[in-house]
Amino acid sequence: MPRFHYFPGDGLSTAELSAACLDGHLMPVGEGYIPADVPETAWMRARSLAPLLGIDLAATLRTAAWVHGAIDTPPARLEVQRRVSRRGKVIPSRRVTYRDVRIPLVDLDLFGDVAVSTVARTIADLAREAPDDPALAALVAEYPVAVHAAVTWLNTHSHRPGIRAARALLREAA
């Protein structure tokens, strides 16, 4: 069975993986590398975050927007949120912004065992927290049907900060 993801230390060193990139065999994606002739789909992007996310964390906000294809490169700091009910020990990292609030399963897309916030939840969260972010505009343009689902999500979660402004922004976009 062909292998689609290669991670440093998982049989090959970073130097070997970098050399394979220079030779045109691999290309970097997320936290790992994929064969150069494999399309960079949402599934491939999500699975490239597996070593970082494991089964306890989910990609959210700009990281989720990257997985869903709204932006071309992952953010410098990956944004993640707890997906399990129990609190785990998270090691602080300069590469990760961690939110210790559980994101419910209904708001997640699963790519194998890797969780990513749904397009609608990502739109709702970005509208609340980063309304001027180009990732939000790209998601709204690429997934217009999800905007209505995002407004519905905002309507049912009115206790969160920034809901009114986000609702107005998304209604205008719809």
C-alpha cells in the first residue's frame, strides 16, 4: 500500500525528507510531506497535522480554513482546540495557539482520526474573532451555503462574545 504522508523521525530524517523535496519526489504540507504527484486535498492537509493534533485536539479558525482550502498556506501559529471532554496536558509551543474549550463533535469534520472544525463553524468563529481576516472572506466566497449554517450556529449560541457583529457581518455577506 502506498504511503501518502511522511513525517520527520518516522523512518526518515528531516534532512532525507528535504532532499526528497529537492529531488522533486515530495512536497511539504503541514507538519509533514506528501508525494509530489498527489493532489493537496482537504484530507491530505488534515492528515498532515496528525502528529500535532493526535486524537485530543481539533484544528480551528485559520488552521481549519487552510485545511478546507480557503487559504494556500497554514498560519504561522496553528490554532487548535480541545475535542475531548477530559482536559489533557498540553505542552506549550510557539507554533500552536491552544484553546482549552471543548468543541462538540457536531461541529467537527473527521479526516480519519484528525478533527477539523466544520466550514460553518469555522466561518462563525472567524466572523466573531477575526472579521477582517482574508481567510473569512475566502471561506464565504468558496462556501456560500455554509454561511447560512454559520448564521444558524450563531443564533443558537448567542451567549458567546461577538455574536451580534458576526451575525450582521454574515447576513450582509449572504
